[in-house]
Amino acid sequence: MKTRNVVVIGGGFAGTAVMRRLAKRLPPGWRALLISEENYMIYTPLLPEVVGGSMLPGHSVAPLRQIVDKRDYLYGRVHHIDMDKRIVHYGENGGHELPYAHVVLACGTRAKLDLVPGMAEYGMPLKTLGDALYLRNRMIERLEQAEQTEDAQLRRQLLCFYIVGGGSSGVEVAGAMSDFFSAACRQYSRVEAQDVDVVLLESGERLVPEFPPSLGEFALRAMRHSGVKVRFHARISAVNEHGCEDNQGRRYDSRNVVCTIGTRPVPLIEQLDLPKQKGRLSTDADMSVSGFADIWAVGDCALISNRASREPSPPTAQFAVRQGQQLADNIVRRIKGRSTQAFSYTSRGELASVGHHRAIARVFGLKLSGFPAWLLWRAFYLFKMPTLLRKLQVYFEWNVGMIFPQDVTQLHYQRTQSQDPPAAERTARQ
């Protein structure tokens, strides 16, 4: 009997959750295959830890071949889906073809840098591992430049960082950056902690609006205790080489602007002739794409209604994993001719680190803050790390990092030049 394929596109939280569930529940004659242009799964909630130096870059990712069966992973970018012939074209120039009986779109999203004019040219997003490495290198580079100048005003300008967005991502990266600078400045003779300004710009009237107001107030106090300045009602309208400006005409001068707001669909989702709402794929209650029985969508790229709350599901890792599990069950039900079920899930809670060994948490209705919440935050994410090896590596790394000095090594990834630059360029450098 010919094997029929369930093709999952995307190796994030949702895609891997679908694959692991299908591996256990698909009937004979069926096979699940995962296609991803990255051969690793990135643990996005811990990107601020990479920025702050609490975690090595490689420890925030896990190989897909260790998360799913190595025989079921296919490396490559999906270029096109022929929905009439039910064929996925992937790999270099779409040269590989893979027939499917069902296809799952779990592609995630990318940063929407054109949300603010100039952000694409002068802002620094935090969406990928490369973004986290770039921001960390920029922080260290600014410290080195500040160490070389005797101009106190220039030093403060170099060490001023504005973070756009006061949600969980903005608060976590602000706390991580503040902790990094507090520790790293001790390794410089001219730079002191008071020379550094980390400023959080929030368009609303409070931080982390996804949390209860009391935890938002704690986050604000924790930010200020860590030395992070917070500006409310600051909706950024433009970014340039000198800094940024809000919709009230106030200027924020800095050479370092970090963006934690705005997402947009990946190119594959944009090109597909499928129903969408605000850039996300429209789905029926069972997470099949509206009007299609063999195409499913899950995770951040999909607009999925949650029957438990009667609201759209938030784009979080917690919901992506549960969506992936329930979607896999629905595919199996459809294969067996049974009725599918609507997505329904009650959140177990939310966690966010606010720096300086503090966090905020709402777990099963219980609100926590401070050091106990921070311990819970670390324990939860350590438990959720994809592989045992990563769990052990991160556990020891976090403990060692609390004892030894902050690492201020820049990690550049530039290959050796194959030839010397032109004479004119060498002269200019000299």
C-alpha cells in the first residue's frame, strides 16, 4: 500500500508539537514529514538570556533531528504549494517535490520592521538568534568604543539604548540588558554603570498589559530598581540615524534603538491564495484553513479561535504547543472518518523575567512576583527545554554564570577575505 504523507512546514513550537503527536498516533500507511529551512528549533522565550549573556547562543536552540525522528526531517525552504496537485515544492529553487494528503502550515511570523518609518534601516529587532547575537555584539562594541573616548557626552550617547515596546519581550530584554551592563562595566576602567541608559518606550499607560495591573506595577518598580528608565505614552513614529521620535514630537537621541513590536507573515504565507485576516491564516474551529479540508494552520501564522475563552488565541509558545497537539489529533480523526474538535485550551499562566533575579508570574490564577517568581520562571523554562542535553547545559550555565564575571567577548562570524582589499581602501582605513 502506498504511504500517504502529512507534511508539516515549520520547525517551531507548533510544528514540532504536531510532529511528535502524529508520530505516536498516525495509522499504518501514513507518515508525517517536517520541512524547515533551519535545522534547529529556536527557544524564543530565552533570546533575552542570549542578549544578556546568561546563556550561550547555541544553548537556545536544539537540533530538529533530535526532537523528531531523523528520517522524518527534510531540510530546505518551501517555495510553493500546488494545492490542485497536492505537491509541496521545497529545497534549492523548489527543485524537490513532496506529495501530500494533508499539509500543516506552522511557519510562524517575522519582524515587521516597516511598522515604523526608518526602523528597518536603523532599528534592531529581536526575533531570531541572529538578532540576539547582533544586539549583544552591539552592546559590547559600544562599551569598547566608550572606553576609548574621553568625551563624557559622547560616552553617554554611545551607551544609550532605547527599547520600543513595553510588553513581555520589551521588559525581558530591558532587564537582561540592564543586568549585563551592571556586571560588564566593572571590566572597563573609564566606563561606569551610571554612564549607561536603558530606556523602555511604551505607547500605553502601563507595562506588560497581558498581565494583571498589580504585576505590571511590580514590573515597573523592578525596572526602575534595576536602573531602567520607562517612558509611557511614547508611540514611536520614526527612527533615524540619530535616534527616534514619538507621535507627540518628542525626540529620543541614541544610536541604538531596539524593536520588540510588530510581526508580519513569512513570504510563503503571503504568496498563498488562502483566506487571511490581518496577515494571519483564517481557520475553522478545528484549525483547518477555512474552505480547505486538507490544509491546516497552527501557531503564530494562524488566527485560531479558542472555544474556552471565545477569543483569538494569543501568539505564545504555550498556545502553539497545545494547538499543535490538538491539530494532530484532528488530522488523525479526519483520516479515520471521525468528527474533528474545536480548539479549546485554558491558559496555565504567564511568566516574564524583569531582571536582577526578579520576575512576574500568574500561574493557575495565583500571582507571584520577585525572587520566588524568578525561580519559578527558570525552573519552568528549564523543564521545557527540548532535549536532556540542553537541560543539563543550561542548568550548569545558569549556575556558573551567577558566580563568575560577565563575558564581554564579541562573537563575529566573518569568513577570511580571499584577497587583500584595493590599495585605495587600505589607504582610507589607515
